[in-house]
Amino acid sequence: MDRRAFITASTAALLVRPALAAPSPIVLRPATVSQRILPLQYQTGPTQLLGFNGSVPGPTIRAVQNETLTVGLDNALDAGAAVHWHGVRLDNAMDGVPGMTQPLVAPGARFTYRFTPPDAGTYWYHSHYLSYEQVARGLMGPLIVEDSSPLDVDHDITAVLSDWRLTPEGELTEDFGNRHDIAHAGRMGNFAKAFLPEDVTLRRGERVRLRLINAATDRIFPLAITGLDAHIVALDGMPLPTPRPFDGPMLAPAQRMDLIADVTGPDKVALVMRHQQGAYPLGEISIVGDVTPRPPASITALPPNRADVPDMQAPVLPLVMQGGAMSGGHGGGDIWAFNGLSGMKDAPFARVTRGESRLIRLVNDTRFAHAIHLHGHHFFEMREDGSFGDYRDTSLVMAGQTLQIACLFDNPGKWMLHCHMLTHQNGGMTSWIDVV
Ligand code: C2O
Ligand code: CU
């Protein structure tokens, strides 16, 4: 290579690598954390939590699409640990499900995760051991996979939505296995918040990418935003072919939503949860000053990730959600069931040959909403007219609703399929698919 070509090549490499690319290897160290959750006006002390590297949420891990990421898990808990990389189409051995894809990491022990994320976008990581309790205590954080072309935005902001059940003193209530919660909508908090960066201020006219991650164990957030003119550009990490106006969507547990938005002001951007009594504030960012806005029409689709297009002639498998309060019985031994079976069984829900597709009819025969998550794959939500809808890893299915999803199973291994209302998962709403 002559000198000129060398300079060009290395400059290009510098330009395409995001400034915040994580130095490998990263170490995640789960341990107890004392951190203020409630705002100061509550006059409580900090809350005793579990966090990665001393904070809740854990550090934002920034990976680069198609580059290998190495993360050591250094377990400083007095309990077992395992980390799941939610939404990443990775090797099964790195999926973080103790007892299925890896041994549980004992207190004081270490496990090294190494994988190459094929998809750019917004993902997250969380405990997958007693996750209804460990995630509720704070063991979660953002995983951002950068693509190689930087986006024309002024800020890239991640908001981690969370929901806490606290005592008047500001401590977590210790009722993680509460049977009433399991049988209803899950362990809902009495205080919700979005963790936002504290060192950011916006100017009117700026354009932001806002990455919303619902890390709550059970709460569905009906969202609204003031001070921004926003479009949805990705769901569960996957770019939408056409950006969609942000019109007060729901974000179910584990789902993500990327927005590109223009700051319209006047004085702050506020993220709120809509509910009958009005708007519940989740978090805000102040606006100071102005810049010349970009033309609104220039919000375009993000570069697509690889879509595995399923075969629509594939067999249809019903997955009937059963159980919970105010509903008929089922054959499973716990509060919730899929097709009459509660909890993890030796036999999978389905065994699929690699490269084959399945249509799964998600039938919610219960009085509660469920957020159904499949590990290791994305799938299409099918529209009523049979066309492909959104490409996701977690689907919200409301009480009484049926939703058909279509998946090309191209990733071999044992993959969990469960309700991501983690309290429901704990109450039996869980199974797995074997891709052989
Ligand atoms: Cu984020 Cu098995 O889940
Ligand atoms: Cu559920």
C-alpha cells in the first residue's frame, strides 16, 4: 500500500469508528449499590439496590456493529449472576440464561461474554437469574450498537424507563414473589422514572436521537413527550422502513423505541406517562437557547439491519396464554401457563430445523396484557391483512387479543420464549424453542 492510500484508509477508519466505542474488554461488576431514586423533595435517604459497576442503570455499553465485544462478568453479589443481552442475535452460548446456555456464575466467580452484534440499534442487558427480583433491584443497563455511518443529529440520548415499589423511607419493598402481583398485572411500582443523562442541555432547533428502553419488570408505559417533534425510527433495535410520527405509543417491558426528534421547546423536553389522571412526569431535559432548525422532511429511515424474511407457508403454532386472576383454569402447575404448561419443561414449545420458519399465533386468553419475548431472533408481527408489520423481539399482546408473529429460525440453540413481565415469567409463563 502506498503512503497516500494508507493515510486515506486509516482516516476512514477513524471517521467511521464512533468516538465512544467501548474499549474491550469491559467488565461488568454486579454488587450492592446505595443510590438515590426518589427526588430530593421526598426527603428520604438513598435506596439500597443492586447495580452494575456502582450504578443503576449500569454503564452504557457502546459496541460497534459486526465488531466483537468482550464483557467480563465479575460477580460481586452474594447471589448467583448471569447477564442476558436482550435483542442481540448472538451465539446461543453467550445468551446468558443460567442452567440452559451457561452455568450460573457463583459469587466471586467470573464469566466472559464475547459476541459480535450483527445489528445496529438500541438493545439492553439485564440479569437473567431470578430476573423478577434482580432486575427489580436494578441489574440492567443500555447496550448501544453503533452502525458505521454517523447520523446527522446533535445529541444521542438514552432514556432508561424504570418502575420502583418503595416504602415511605425510600427502600425497595421485599415482596418480589407476591402471589397477588403474579396473578395480576405484575409487581407494579409506586414511583416511575426515566434515567436521562444529567449533563445535557438542548437548544431549540436541535435534532436529537432519543433511545427509549423500558427496563421495568412489569409496567407498560403509555408515553407522551412535550417540547419535541418526534418520529419513531426503530423498534426493538430494528429500523422502520419509514419513520412514523410519535403519537403516544405504548412501550411494554423490554421493548425499545428510537426517536429522531426536533427540539421545539419552549423551555424543556418532558417525557411523561399518560394515565387517566393526566400526565405522570418521567424525566425532563432543559432547553437553553436556539439554533437554526433542520428541515423536518429530512428525518429519513435508518440504515436497515439484516431482516430474516420468514416463509409464510410455514406451519402455524398456537401459543395460548392462560391463567392469572379472573380467568378459567389450565393444566399447568403454576399461576400462568402457555398451552397448559407452566414453567420450564424438558421438552421445548417447538423444535425447529435451522433455516425453517414458523408462524406463531399468540393468543392471550387471560385478563392481563403480556409482553412475549423470544431470545436470539427477531420476528415479524403480522398485520390483519397478512402483510409483514414491525420486526421485533418483544410483542405486547393485550388481554383477549391474538397476534400472529412469523419467524425464520436461523440461529441454532436453545432459546427462551417468555413473558417479559418478569413477575409473570416467575409465575410460570415461560418456555423455550430448540433450533437444531
Ligand atoms: Cu430480556 Cu429472557 O429476557
Ligand atoms: Cu405476562
